[in-house]
Amino acid sequence: MKYQTKYEELIRKCAVSADLSGALALMGWDQETNMPKGASERRASQMATLAATIHEYNLKEIYPLVKDLASVWDELESVARLNVLELKRELDKAQKLPTEFVSLMTKTSSETQFAWEKAYKANNYAEFAPYLEKMFVLKKQEADYYGYTTSPYDALLDSYEQGLTSSMVTTVFEQMKPELKQIIEKVQQSEPISTDFLHQKIDKEKQWQFTMKVLEDMGFDFSRGRQDISTHPFTTSFSMEDVRVTTRVDEFDLSNALYSSIHEGGHALYEQGLLTTNYGLPSGQACSLAVHESQSRIWENNIGRSLPFIEYYFIDLQQLFPDNLKGKDPLQVFEAFNVVKPSFIRTSADEVTYHFHILTRFEVEREIMENRLKVKDLSEFWNAKMKEYLNLDVKEDNQGALQDVHWSMGAIGYFPTYSLGSFYAAQFFAKANQSIPDLNNQIKAGQFLHFKKWLNESIHVHGKLYPSEVLCQLVTGEQLNVNYFLSYIKEKLSVVYGWT
Ligand code: CO
């Protein structure tokens, strides 16, 4: 009984911490959508202060309670036990970083992002390299603080995906590489598919309206969230009752707004699907970045780029964009949305070549963290990989090593979760099809509620009570198995390219 009181105190304090995090997230959302330019420096310091306050609150107020409760964990009921053990794992890790180091990292991250923006505009990697060098020095120091057995890179990977190691990612990619290469070769020997009609002028307002309709159909709850415009689409959540997505609208590319909204909508449904009664606790938080990405990818690709989905929306599309779709049928739109073609920019890459973009970034990070590559030689290494994997000659730094913001923010070890997300998505989708045998017909009729409910009940409801591999086992009955992705993509491309 006395533990019960202590656990209730823990719940209260976790809610306080979540309140603070919600305020921080709101500041971040505002920064990307509405904030006047002149506020950027002060906002950065306000956010850094709040982040440090949360870090301190968690260590001073929550950590001691967690340690007490963890020592009697076998006397707690099962969900309380899992919450306590997960909090302990996180705080054990967090307390390894000295406060001065956290501040230094926050400050360096702001400076490095600023340097990245400048170098990106100047299209010059060499300008950025000294700043990135400093960032990698700090990340190696961070890995030392955390500790590791085999590779310092493992300590960073674990921050985004519990238990993920450099050798695990290498194994997955070694398995995928020849398969994906073969698919790309097969595509290159096939008849090319025209996508011109998707790149004529398309009314921006109508595109926006269409994305709002699709979000609503997916089951996005607009009474507990909203959509806005930003340069880089993202999802953020202040609580389960307020989940924000952003999209970007490109006048000459319908797929940009549509698939950004669906992707972020998938992330948002996960956040809205967490149980409000678990606010602030691991059981009320998303499992991991890879599982989060699986929720966006499953809607974007497995659902949104499927033929039944396009069949359902074809009438809307034709009414909204009659000039663009004149004389087209759903199959042609489906084919155009699924073209596989090597390109320089990760965020607009297709479902197959995408993973070579991730593999390149993973190899860069691994080689630098394991001291086999110097930051100053990063761009050259990158370009050689793009040539090897996608036969592309990178000529501009901002089409190559400078294209992503992640490294400047210190997000090293993050990229692999993007590929893992697609692989989990395919595996979850196969299971969803088993559980809802009629799913294809439901999609074709624009009925997404069963599918959303399945995601709610199979994945969202568990929050962060289990690591991703345990959750995957629970949902699908087996560990992550990349063959689901391979058979999904081969089956789809057979239709797209008419392979027999
Ligand atoms: Co995403």
C-alpha cells in the first residue's frame, strides 16, 4: 500500500514534467510555423532554459522516486512495474550527462544549425566541416559518458532506438542491399513511366483542401489537433489532446503536399491514439522512433500509394484537378505515384532508392564514430557512395552531404530508424491484412476506421511499455523480418511496371 502512494506521487510528478515538455514543444512548433524572425535568438535561449529545467526536474524530483520504486518492483502491479523500469532505464542514462555538457551541447547545436544554414545557402560543405567536426567531437564525448561495449556509435543509436547497435543495422542493410539493387536494375530495364501530368501547375488552395479531407478520412481528430504549413513537414504533440501536423504545398508537385500530410497524419494518429490516462508516463508515450516512423510510412506508402486508395480518391482528384488528370485513369496515377528513380534528395526519394540514402548516412556516421573517416572527407565519401549505390554524380553539396539538418542538430544515430520504420510498416501491414481480410475493399471504399482502430488496439495502446522488438513480436508474432518489405515492394512494382 505504501508503494501505491509513492507510485501515485510518481504519476503526479511525471504529469508535471509532461506539462513542461508540452510547453517546450509548443514553443518549437511556433518557431517553425508562426514566429517572427526577430525572435529566433531569444526563443533558442528560452527553449534551452526550459529543456535544462526539465532535465533537472526529472533528475531531482522523479529519479529518486523511480529508484525507490524500482527496488521493490516485484511488489508493483504489471503496468506500474513496466513504467517504473522504463523510467529508470531512461533516467539512468540521462544522469550520465553532466549538466554543463547538456548546456554545451544545446549551445553548440544552435551554432552548428546556424552554420549549416549558411553553408547550405552558399552550397559549400567545406564551410560547414569545422562546425560539424566540433559536433562529432561532442557526440564522441557523449558516447563515452553513456558507455558502450563494442562501438561508441551504439551509445548514440540506443538514444533513438533502445538496444539498437551498429552491427544490427549493418546486418539488416547487408541483407537488403543486393535485393534493392536488383529491383532498381529491373526497373531500369522496364518501360519508363510518365509523371509529367503530376508536374503541371496545380492550384495550391485546392491541394490544401484535399489534404484536409484526406486527414479527416484517415480519422485525424481535428478537435484534438490541427494542420499548418511549414518548410519541412513535421508532427509534434503537446498532449494526446493537442497534436499538430504540418505540410508543404508545391505548386508543381501534387505528391508533395498529399504524401507529406498523409505521412505526418500517420505520426499524428499514433500520438492521438495514446491513452490520455497515461499522460506523462512511458505507457502514454510512443514506443520508439522506428515504430513512430512505421506509423507514418504505413499510411503514406502501404495505404496511400496503393491502387485501392487512388481508386477511391480518383473522382476527387479529377474534380479538383481536371486539367491535370484529363484522360487519365486510376492505374496511371497509381503508377506515377510509385515510380522508382534514383535522385539526389532523400526526402523526395521513392520507396526503394530511399534506403540507399539512409545506408549512405548510416555508413558516414558509423565510419566517423569509429574513427575510420574524417569529417573533412565526409562529402567525398558521400559522393562515392551515391555513385556506387545509385549511379549518381553529386555535383552540388546541397544536393549531397549538406541536404539534411539532422547532423547540425546533433541527431547522429537517428537516420537508421527511418529505414527500420518502413520495414516495420510492411510487417505490420501484412498482419493488418490478416486481421482485416477485407482491408483492400475497405480502402477502395474510403473506409479507414477499421484499420485505424487496428493500429490503436495493436500498437498505440501499449505506449512505451515494451521495446520495439518486443512490440513487434507481440503484434506480428515474430521479430523484425525484412522479407515483408521486400515482398510488399516487389508485388507493388510488378503491377506498376507490368512485370510477370
Ligand atoms: Co516521419
